[in-house]
Amino acid sequence: MSRDSLRQVQKSTSTSASADGCTVSRQSDFIYSTLFAQLAADHKYDRWDEFANWYNNYKEVLDMLGWATQNSEMFEMGDVGTYGSIAEAVIQLSVSLLIPRQFSEFLSLIGALKEARNETVESIFNQQSRRSKVAHFQFGIARMVDGNPTLVFQQYLELSSEEIGGFLFDRFGDEEVNLKGAMTLTDHVYGGLRKAVLDRLSIFPLNTLIQAIEL
């Protein structure tokens, strides 16, 4: 995927991208759906201490909104210190989780995020994504498949033996770092509820909404 064909959106600690073929309205559907699911899941569960329950509720809300789940799996990865950084560990995991086309798009997304790295991005990550020795973040890619918008998203919980002070691309020290994660592939049939979701979210100014919802 060329850089021009990758449109990246960062919302707090969530990073998403859409490949060629996704219209602006479809991209908005993706962002609003995940924000809405985040809001609902955060209301019921602590994503730091109840990751499995939080993720299941997050996925249930997306199902309710019309994102038909094709497959979903949770996984754990032992000490990932040998990979050098969280970004490299996630890339290695994605090799086995994603088909080649998806993996290529994911690499483009990671590359774009690395290029966009600056003090603002790192400040958002440090404020919203981490809590002492735990960090939570997610990646999502939307594309058109046989005429249907399809979303692949990955959730990660980073568990460290020491205080987490770095960003996704910072090199590990001597700490032990473990990953918990989940990946879901969904088909978009987001129809009758679209207006209701947009109406619900429209009561918040967008910047306020993004700050209020920790992704």
C-alpha cells in the first residue's frame, strides 16, 4: 500500500487506517462505532484489571451496531523482551494472525505511526494508554472486501515488571514484558442503528469526546 493510499486516524491510543475503496462516510462509521463501543465497555469494566470482560463487552457492542463478527480470538505472549520493543513484538504476532494482504497494510500503519511520532503523540499515549506497569492500545484497519466494508482490529494489554515509561518504539531494558491480546475480523452491516449512534455521539463536541473516551 502506498503512503498516499493510507489514510490514518489517531484517537487517543487507538490508531486506525483505511485502504483504498473506503469512503469518508465508511471511515466515519468505523471511528464512531469503535468510540461508541469503547464508551459502553468502559462504563461496565476496567480495561486494565478486567481486560477479557472489557474486550468481550466491546465486541458485543460492535455486534449490536451491526459489525458481524467472523472470528475472534484472545491470545497471550510470554516475555517479549527479546523482540526489542512493543512494536516489533506486535509485528511478530501479526505475522501469524493476519493474511499477507492484511499484514502488509498493518506494516504500513505501523510505519506511518512511527513517522508521525512526536511529543504530542507520546504525551497522549503516556496519559491515556498506560497506568504504571500496564498499557492498553489498539490498532484497526478498514477496507472494502467484495463490496462490504470489513474491519480488522487488534487489542493489546502490555504487562511489565517495571514502570512503563516509553512509547511503542522505545527499546526494552531489563524488565520482563508480557502481552495479552485479541483480534477480531468483522463484516460491516451497520445500517438501521447508524443514525441513532451518530445522534448519541453528536451531543459531545468531537474533541471533547476524544478526550473523554480513553482508547
